Amino acid sequence: MKKILIVDDEPNVRNLVVDTLNYLGNYELLEAGTGKEALDLVRKEKPDLVILDIMLPDIDGYTICEQIKENPNLNTLVLILSARSSELDQKIGFGMGADDYLTKPFTLKELIEKVQSLLEKNS
């Protein structure tokens, strides 16, 4: 069973993502509302995928993405899920090692397709 960590400081967004992925029924889901909590969970749980917001209250998502990708003990994919939709924001995200980028607002179909596509590539 694939393990996915959802990182967003907005509980409504986290709940939407969790509910959507729970509906599919084949993922172990973890949640974090801060960057520190996310990094602790990544090190402890070694998720297959992190769905990551950029604007967090303590550590920004770009920094978290970079730390995940620089850790040789992890084989974790990162899907950035952010309201920051400019080309520059996306370029920075991919430059930090993000595997994909989805902007808010998003459709549940887009989210599911990106999650499934990333996890299939990494099987």
C-alpha cells in the first residue's frame, strides 16, 4: 500500500485531499499542517508521495521539497499543490526537485490523475 503525506496549513484543503484519496481506498494517508511536522513525518514514515503546499507558517514548501530530494535515504515523490500559479513559482518548484505541480483551485479529477500517474511511474 502506497503511503501519501498531505501537507497544507488549511484544514479544509487537507480534508478535501484526504477524503478524495480515501475514496479510492488504496493509500495510507498521513497529514501535516506545518513544515516542521512534515519533515518529521517524512523522515519517520518515508512516504512514497508528498502532496505539498508552498505557503506554510514555518518552513516554505520549496525548502521542504529540496530537503526531501537531497536526502539519499528517501525515494519520495513531491507533488506541489499551491495557489501560487505563476510560471516563476512553477519553475522554482521544479528547480527544487518537484515531480509535478498542481495549482489551486484544482479539480478532484486532476488531483487523482496526477497522484496515480506519479505513483505508477515510481512503482
